[in-house]
Amino acid sequence: MREAPGVPADYPARWWHWLDDGRIQCDLCPRECKLHADQRGACFVRERRGDAMLLSTYGRSSGFCIDPIEKKPLNHFYPGSSVLSFGTAGCNLACKFCQNWDISKSRDMDRLMDAAAPEQIAQAARHYGAASVAFTYNDPVIFAEYAIDTATACRARGVHTVAVTAGYISPAARAEFYAGIDAANVDLKAFSDDFYVRLTGAHLAPVLDTLVWLHHESKVWVEITALLIPGANDSPSEIKDMAAWIQRELGPDVPLHFTAFHPDFKLTDKPPTPPATLTMARRIARDAGLHHVYTGNVHDSEGGTTYCSACGVPLIVRDWYNIHLYQLDEHGCCNACGARLAGHFGKFEKPFGARRIPVHLGASPG
């Protein structure tokens, strides 16, 4: 089992307190796991050892990869740029349809084949020309201490940080967790608490609370992903309710990505999402007043294109992760009418494209 140089194998965890019955309660997420000695939380990576809570995955990763930022997916956060992506192991949700279950549901710490301290990750991002570092593959909430320290190191080197998350975090921890995060894609898995309980082992309300807090109380750029599962969360009425809530509580400019499900993990009895369902969902959301609604995991040029909300011209034409047309200035303003597109933009050069480049950080890149 590899360890990052200078990083202890078991890292002291934050956000916990003693209970009167002698157990320790984890305060990181709404699960509030209450642990006896040598017990692990539902996420599997936060553990009571003696009289303390430890994080077993600090400094250790399931792997590092250079991706297009659009893969997160983020369409309004420095489009065309590259991002150094990594995750660890474990998860605080129990999604039966998990698309990364071999990582997020792993109970085998030997899957963590690479190791890097926060400063090394920030240095590697600069070395490989990545504009951002993304905490992804599994939920960064459960390795919050590692993510926070990495975000701090990245900010010191002028590298952005991105959280790809289910948004299942407690109010006690979220301000510190998101303090160094520049952008987040929050996976809104459904707009039904019954769905959350049956298929994720969690609840909807804390996720909505996180979204509202992020939009109104933080400087984090937010985009939302909704994976549509046939017969589970893809009804027109549920999609309409979700879109109406986003428009009302977050405003019309928060991008919403509808993505296609494929059978995996414990939900193999459902068929793949038909492209027509994504098209229908996009139409409903746009009719509800949302300006930027996308389709993902399918070839759909219209559903991948960013349009000016003022004059309607195509601003960024995409095919999956490839950008074929870019009509914004370096400030993110429409070349046709001058209206500013919501998001974060810079000088656009050659887009990174659809490449995926695995990298290893076991030794410093120099």
C-alpha cells in the first residue's frame, strides 16, 4: 500500500464529537455515524481508532488523469481547458446505480495505487498544463481534509479546484470544505425523497440545502447534473418540478446537465436512457425558464451547445467533449451582442479535446 511522502497512513480527521454513551459521532455529513472503537463510518474511510477519528485515504488515490473540463461536466468553467482529476475510495451514499462503483464502493484499500501530497498535486497540475484539479470519481466530501489541503496548495500556485459531488455534506463542514473550491458540479440524483431513500440510502433535503447555500452564500461556480434512469426519476412531472425549483431558488443561469444512464452495479434491470428522454427533459427545463440546459453521454450537438441567453446565437458548439465553435471574448461576452455569459472564462486557445491521459504522481514531476 503506497503512501505519499511525509503523509501519515492514518490522518487525524475533523468534524466529530463525543457522545454521552462513549461513542464518537462524525459530523461531516448528514449520516452522523456514531462509532464504537474500531468502527468505520458508512463511507468506510473514516474510522474511530482509540479516542480519535482518522481518515484512512489521505494522500492516497485510485489514480490521476488529465481530462477535458467538460467531462466533469462543467460547460461554463474555462471551456476547453484541461483538468487533473483524481479520487480515493469509498462514498457516503449507497447508490444502487453507481457508475463508478468499483472505486466509490471499494472496501479494498489496496486499490489506492498512487500517492501524492497536496503540494505535489498542485505542482503536477502546473507541470502538465492543467488549469484545474478535480476531486472526482468518488465523493470528495468523505476525503474533505485531503481535498481542503489540496485546494489550498492549488490556490497558492494559481490552479483552480473543482468538486464533483453529491452535495451530501453537513452545514458544520461545508463552509470550510468549499472555502478553497472554485467550481462544483452537484449530482442532483432525483427530485424525490423516496428515490433518495430507496436508491441512494440518503435524503433529498440536505442536497437542496447545499445547492441553495452554494449559490447564495459562497463564491463557488455551480452546475448541476441529473442522471435520468428510465422509470425511476425521468417522469415529465418530476423533471418539471426539478427545473422549476432550480429556476426559483437558484436562478435561470445555473447550468443543468441531463445525462444518460447505463445499467450498472445493482441496477441492471433498467434499460439505458433513450436519447429522446434527454431531449424531452431539456425541453421541459428550458420551458421552465432555465437558460443553459445540456444533454450528456449521447451525441447531441444541440444539447451540447451553449446559446446566448440574450440574442440566441450559438456561443460554444460541442460534440461530446470536442469544441467546434467558440464565439466568446476573453471576458465571456457574446461576440454578436456583447451580453455576458454566466460562468468563468478566459482567453480561449486550442481546446484540450476528448483526450484522456493517465499520469502517475508517485514521484515528483520536477
